[in-house]
Amino acid sequence: MSRSTGRRLGRAGIRDVAAAAGVSITTVSDALNGKGRLPDATRSHVREVADRLGYRPSAAARTLRTGKSGLLGLTVTTYGDEPFTFTEFAYFAEMARAATSAALARGYALVILPATSRHDVWSNVALDGTVVIDPADGDPVVTELVRHGIPVVSDGRPGGALPVTGWVDNDHEAAVLGLLDHLADAGARRIGLLTGNTTDTYTRLSTTAYLHWCERVGQDPVYESYPAHDPCAGAVAADRLLARPDRPDAVYGLFDPNGTDLLAAARRYGLRVPEDLLLVCCSESTLYAATEPPVTTLSLKPRRIGTAVVQILIDAIEGLDTGRPIEQVIPTDLIIRASSQRRSPRTTVSPPRGPTGD
Amino acid sequence: MSRSTGRRLGRAGIRDVAAAAGVSITTVSDALNGKGRLPDATRSHVREVADRLGYRPSAAARTLRTGKSGLLGLTVTTYGDEPFTFTEFAYFAEMARAATSAALARGYALVILPATSRHDVWSNVALDGTVVIDPADGDPVVTELVRHGIPVVSDGRPGGALPVTGWVDNDHEAAVLGLLDHLADAGARRIGLLTGNTTDTYTRLSTTAYLHWCERVGQDPVYESYPAHDPCAGAVAADRLLARPDRPDAVYGLFDPNGTDLLAAARRYGLRVPEDLLLVCCSESTLYAATEPPVTTLSLKPRRIGTAVVQILIDAIEGLDTGRPIEQVIPTDLIIRASSQRRSPRTTVSPPRGPTGD
DNA sequence: TCGCCATGCAGAAACGTGTCTTTCCGAAGC
DNA sequence: GCTTCGGAAAGACACGTTTCTGCATGGCGA
């Protein structure tokens, strides 16, 4: 009695439902979770009473008992001082969105967490697993998580023998090589690169692929690098690249804003695109379909990556061994627009593109 | 004994730490949380033992006991069928990022949740409070949350007498009126509007403000609306707007991609910007500093909004009554660039802008 | 010398579930 | 008629914390 009256100021618990339905706690639990062997009459009766009381099981208690929280961490490595830069490039936003949708479809939710190993937050939330975007070599957060038995799946091949459960990545080398070939086919004689001076895997792989390609075709590398987290450094670096005495006649920009940066720099130097300068940049933004001229972009397919990462992670958590591989390579997509084609003399207005649909 | 040996396969619990340190569970808890009255010697000893065992308190158990989870929900109303569209417009991404940072700084983490009232996910996570972006009138999710005693703070003034704890918003009417005045000052005779046919508050307020302004200055409204969630519909609507017999000589685009859409449409019709057509669009993207010409944008200051929303929410959760108002209006920022100025005959190249810093 | 307070720590009761084990009861088998 | 069997539901414990209460001990003033 002291119990049932004392509970008045809290939410309705499973005890209240049991009392109201005239059954035991066990029966309520079994009825709501479809577990035990109960006649349908009891089941529906309990469900009806629970609904009437507005009963919601306590997530904390359930988590404590079952050991599963239904929460996945999402961590983005941070460049510069801002805690989160995932809006800097549309890639991160797209990837996060796809991951969120995929997780939700399987009953999980995503918690956004910092890449720094501030234990305060990390240990204050019960995680079933974690998605790590572009982990650094020997990332302390990842090693700590794995040491505690929490599955970790990374977007981006992990370096430094990081003990992740699985990973998904593009074949960055192949993507860059293919794109450079495309530029060469379009008539480029000297291809330049606008790249970052950060040490993340994407930048490193792309840059070395560029250098390999140069070596293969016997071209001197022409590149400028800048801190990718600085929004104005890109424009300056684009300017530097086009101001060089060995000015390239084609440029690949590694980061999302490089397309407009390079277009602006080209205008400043009176260079016409694509006549005087061929352009490709890595971006997920549909804005490049409507620039003057439209810019050829390399899409890393963040939606497919985000989805795949979450599927692998949840499969690992639930212990179900689907045939799905634990390490997946997602093909990239070169969306060819006017900026990388010298063929068509008049600028073809590309029709509005619908949703890419994957 | 059966206890301590049986725990071998799990993580180290508080009991293990207590046993290893030769103290009681209470002492461990107090030492780690800085609670009781203990000599510093005991404190450091317990901490050292806990570190050695790699002890991490169970978030679930703590949540169950204290009733606080340290988790805040983040919900974005969804247009169309995609579960999440917060990447569609840079606004959402910026806002989410700022909110995440602010929450983290105060020891909270954000959980991304769907706006649909699928109870599965919502009731599976223990929330201390929720941020709702642009809730619909009488939103069922919000009412349900409030009914269960969970504080809700919304980005966007709630309509339909929604019982939220607080809200933060821009003064959309004032922003639109000021911007239209700016265009009129620049010489616009007939200002058109590119708007959405969705019923969200932002679109509605902005559109009615436009209609009011037209009425006040005695101009016939010229606008086209389209489903804002459809990525290609914007370009088509921009085209429609400039194809009208009563073609406007200035346009305000309500959504992020409208700037490039309108630039592209203007090119198709041979209209020069800003000579033949003045342009403003609402966007948070820095890309518009580098377009040809640079486009004047209206910034809604999502970073300030995201921060303010979280501060209000956490204040409410922790019950501390700061002087901070529960309802805040954040001023907008009109970033004037070449597209809305007829004065300068030659296109001035705006210098690269640094981080906006708020 | 006795009582009192401050200090340092331990015991045990919750928090709200899930689930293993047990009990109860009617019906069927020998 | 007694046992067995199986269905339906109740009891009780455990999950790992936090925290309230309470027991010692020793120093101090009266």
C-alpha cells in the first residue's frame, strides 16, 4: 500500500499495470513483449490496461536488465578547434543522415559523440556499438571501446592495425586514377591538385594516388595544400595554384567547396572553364549542377556508405552472421558535367537531376 | 564467492572495485563522485584502483537510479518520404552542430530521433529533454512528450498552443520586410518570391510577410511555390518565375539552393545579375561568396539558435532558474553581396570571408 | 569521567525491468 | 482413485548504481 500510493507522483510503472489488470508483473512483461505462453485473452486485456494507463517501460531499467540499449555512437574526427565539423562537407551530413535512417529502420538510434576521449560523455551513455568516421591511426577512443567489448565499425579503412569489427570505404586510389584518366582523355596536359595538409586517410590516399599517376604518365606534380578545416584557406590555395608559373590546365579539388573556389579563382585570372581549365571536384552537393559552368563531381556515395556501416554494426551487435562481408568497398561515382569536357563548344545545360536514389 | 568468481566474464563493476580496494561500495561511489566526507588518501586510493581495473560505471544503472540520462532528443520535422532531411539545407546541419557542441559542453549528448511518433524508438531511449526543430501545429510527438513530463524546447515559435517549455526563433517577418526594403532601395520595382508549398512556420510567416509588404507598397505579388523537399523542383520553379509575363526584376528565394537555381534560370533567359535581376536568398552556405556574381544571403544564425535552444533546455532540466529568458528571438543577418546592388558597375570580388564566429 | 560532535566508513534499500523457477489446478492415463 | 502432465500465472532474484541511515572511533569541553 505504501508503495502504490507513494508512486502517485511518478510515471506509471509495470507494477501499476499489473495491479490494475489484476495480474502479476511477470504476466504484464510477458504479455507486452510477446514472450511467455499466455492465452490471447490475457494478452489483449493487459495491453489494453497498459494503454489506458499510458504505460511506457523504463528504457533505463530495460537496458540495465537486458544489457542492450539500442543506442549507437556516431563519432566524427574533428579538424581544428570546432568540436564538430560534419557540416563542413555535405559528405558528412549525407552519411550521417543515411546512417540514422538505417539505424532507425532496425530499431536503433544514433548518439552524436565527440572524437576526443573525454570520458565524461562517453561513459555516461550506454552504447551497443559505435560508428567512427575516418578514425586516426591508433585512435585511443576506438581502442578503448574495443577493449571494453563494444563493436566498432569505421567509415574509412582503419590504419595502424586498429582492431575494428569492420569497415566500409571507397577505393580512393582507383577513384582518383579514373578521374585523372578522364581529365587526360578530355585533353588535359598538366593536371593540378588542390589538397589538404591534414593526415586523414582520405587526403593521404588521394594525394599519393595523384603522385603515382603523375609518375606513371611522366608529369611533374602540381599541387597546393591547405588546412581543410579553414573555410577561407581553400580560396587562397586555389588562387595560389592558378598563379603558379607552371599553371595546370586541369585541376582536381579534393574537398567540397573547392569547386566554387576554383571557379572564382579562374574568373580572377580570366581563365575560361572548360576551355582554358578543366575542373573536377569531390563533392556531394547538387549545387554543382547549376553553377556556370556545371562542375564535374566525384561522389563518394555517402548514403550507401552510411547504410552499409550501420548494417554491419547491427549485425555484429545482434550476433547474427549474415552473408554480408565485414569489410566493404563502395564504388565511387563520377558525375560528368561541362567543366571537364572540351568537346561540346556550347555549354550544355544539364537537366535538373532527380534524387540519386541509392 | 559465487558472485565474485561468476563476474569474471563481465566488465568490472563497482563491487569489484570495492573488493580490490578493501572498502565498501558506498565508499567507492562517494570517492568517484566526490560526494561523501572522505579523506583525500581514501579518495585517491579508490580512484587508482578503479583506474587499474578499467572500471566504468554502468550508464544504465546510474540512469535508473538517478532518473537522469544525460541524453537530449533532437527531432527534425520531415518533408516528403525521406526520414531525415536535415542535410537538405545547411541550416539544419549548422543548427544541429551548434546544439551538439553546446550540449556536450554541459555534459549532455544528442540523440537523433524521427519526428514520426513511432513509439518503438522514442520509448526505447531515456530522454532528459528534447529539442524539436520547427514543430507542426499540435504536433502529437511534442504533446506526448510534455504529457510525460519531458521538457521540450523548440526551434521555431510553436503554433497551435503547443505546450513547450520554451522556444527560440528569428523574427521572420522583420527579416523579410527588411530584405525587401533593401531590394527596393537598390532599385527593384517588382520583387518576386520563390517559396515553398509546405505548411511549416518559416515558410508561412515569410510568405505572409511578403504579401503584407506588397500590400503596403502597392505591388502585385509575384511568386511561385514548389515542394521544398524535392531537389529538382526548385530549378523548375525558378524557371517558371522568370518566364512569367510579369517577370520580376528582383527575387527573394526562401530556401538554400534557390540562389544557384535562380542564377541558372537567369542565365537561361539571358538576364544579367544584378543589372537585370536583383537576387537575395536565404542560406547559410559560404558558397554564395564565390558564385558569379556573389549572392546576397539572409542568414538565420542557426549556430546561435542551436546554442540558445540547448541552454534553455538544460536550464529547465536542471531546474536552475537563470535570468535567461525562456523565449528568445535571435536577430537575422543580411550579408550583402554583389547580387543585390546595382551601384557598383564592375563586379567587386569580395575577399574570402573568415569564420563568422558566433 | 561522561557526553557530544565530527569524522570515516559500511549496510541496505531502492530504481523498474526481464526471466528463471515454482506453484497451482484441471484433465487425462493406468 | 491416484498419478502425471501441461497450461497459466505468481514469486523472487538480479542487473549496477546512488543514497539514506546508521555505527563506530576519537578528540574535546564540561
